[in-house]
Amino acid sequence: MIETHDQFDAATDEVLREKQGAKWQRYGPDVLPCFVADMDYPIAKPIRDELARQVKLGDYGYGRRLAERALPEIYAGYAARRFGWKVDPGSVVGLVDIVQGIYLTALLFAKPNEGILTLTPTYPPLWRCAEDTGRRLVTCTMERGPERYEIDFDRLASVVDGTTRILLLCNPHNPTGRAFTRAELEGLADLALRYDLTVLSDEIHADLVYAPHRHIPFASLSPEVERRTITMTSATKSFNIAGLRFAIAIFGSDALRAQFDSLPERVRGGLNSAGVAATEVAWRDCDDWLDALVAYLAANRDFLYERIAGQLPAMTLRKPEATFLSWLDCSNLGINGSPFEHFLHAGKVAFSDGDDFGDGGAGFVRLNFATSRAVLTKILDRVEAAVP
């Protein structure tokens, strides 16, 4: 099935306001939202058909265990097809969502007051989980290079010590939009090996990488690296089904799996059977839709970059290599106080607040450009009008 861009252009803010999720209902009807990381597009037809089948049959009973379904094999095929990564289906475990997996990893692989390392600014749960679980947060703020954010490996090595236990990696990186190179990932792997760190690699944005960049699964670097890595991913970002609440963890060794399984299964909760079924369809039948989506997002990214460079040169944007998120530096706009609050009240645009992303987030906002070109244009018109 050939997918076109018409379905992505169709979203208008009038139609989108009929949705009942957080994105379009958190703020008032006069605010254009571009904060929470879900998309404004219709879902792929094969997923819609599967959900319609469940509605028709009233198929809402208890779901089967993941090991009784085809999903692990389907994901292994998907990983091989999209990333050239060989995944053992037996290493795949279901989760409610990746945030659950992040917190469980913090609890199981570090003791109270031991260190959890992450690169900042970053997705809020990756730094907040340390504080919330009584672990010690260890951060290294990435460098703002002229074209992209970069890792200062000397600084990174200086903050790690013998009581650091976990590296929480966001690959591709939210919010900076980095698709880390093999050399960068190998530098992180060397650090993990040197300090015997367990690595949790959050790869939920792996599908959303723009040419010539490509996604490299951290666990694929070498067997030695794989043995210490838990990879977490989900179809929820790429296929716009976040409300169906399903993710997976891929364990690089039996030892990691055994430690994770030491927590009683009931504590982790049950899986959403609709989410599992929709994910199976996404990873099996929706490659054409995904390819059309990435092409549309790439065009939106380029439009956004050119519009800001031409009309708002004081608002710095490093063009994202991945994700549908842009990280906007507002520090030179002459705004007093929070840029998030300023644009919410003066422009009626709801960004994500940069302060929520930890060190390196002050003076920034995050914009989700996974919307129609018409809505994105309205957002940028309002932003431009609200600049002092």
C-alpha cells in the first residue's frame, strides 16, 4: 500500500480540538499546543482496522502472555529489517511503558545513594527517577556545538566514580534531536565497560531518524556491550498510539533478565491487550506508512528550521537529526523570566518548558512539529508575533 502525505496535511486545529487527550485538552481553546510528544496525524490503516476488529467483537478480555503471542518474533524481524540488528525473541519482555521500565531499572540495578548517570538536558524521567527512588543523580551537560549538541567525554569521565551503577541513555536523544554516531556510542560503551555500568538505552525514537543519519542500537555495538544493555522501545511514538500503553525491554544477557525478573511480575502490572495487538500490526504491516511519515516530518523540520533562521534569527535552533522535537534556545530574545510562560500567555502557544529537562534546559523550550503544515505555520506565526 502506497502512503501519501494527504493524511498528514489533513489535521486542522478545529478537528484536533475534538480529541480528548492531554495535548489538545490541557490548555484552553485559544492555545495551540506543541508540548507533549504525540502526533496529530491519523494512525495507519492496518492499526485502525485491528482496533475496529476488537471493537466489533467486544474483544476486551484478559490478554495472553507475551510469550504466547507473535510479538517477540515480529519485533525481531522489524529490528533486522529497519536497523540491521539481530534480536533474540526470547530476550523480549513486555512493559506498561518505558517510564515504568526506567524506574524499575533504577530500583533494581542501583542501591539507595548509588549513582545514576545521564546526559542533560534530557527527557525528564531519565533524571527525575534518581531523586524519586533515593538514588544519586550524576549528570553531564552536553556541549552546544554550532550544528548540534556534542558529548564532552573528558567531562563525562570526570563525573563518574566507583559508586555509579547505571547509565541512562536516550538514543536518539530527546530533546536535542541527536542521532548519536557510532563513534559517540562507542565512547559511551567504553565508559560503561570501564566502570561496569548497566546501560538502559531508551530507543523509542529509533524509527524517526533523518537521512543521512541512521539509528544504531546501542546493544548492537558488540557482544560485550550487549551483555550489559537493556534496550527499551515502543511503537507508541512512531505510530501515534501512546494511549494504548505498551512497550518492550530487550535484555542483552540472561543475568540482566534474571535481576529484572526478581521483582514479582504482579508488581509490573498487566499489559494492554489492545496495545500489544496494535504494536504487532505496526511492526509487521506499516513500513510504508512509517516511511511516508518520516518524509513528512523531515519536510516539517526543514520548514521550521528555515522559518526560524529567516524570521527569528535570535532564536537558535540546531536542526534535529532525529525525533519530531526541536529544542529552541530563547535566551537571546529579550524575554524576562520563563520563555515557556511568556509564549503561553503572550502568544497562546504551549511549548514544553526547558526547565523540565534538567541541567542545560533554562532559557529553552521544546516544540513538537509532528502536526500538519497548516497548524505548524499558525504556531510559528504566533511565536513570531509574541517575540518582544
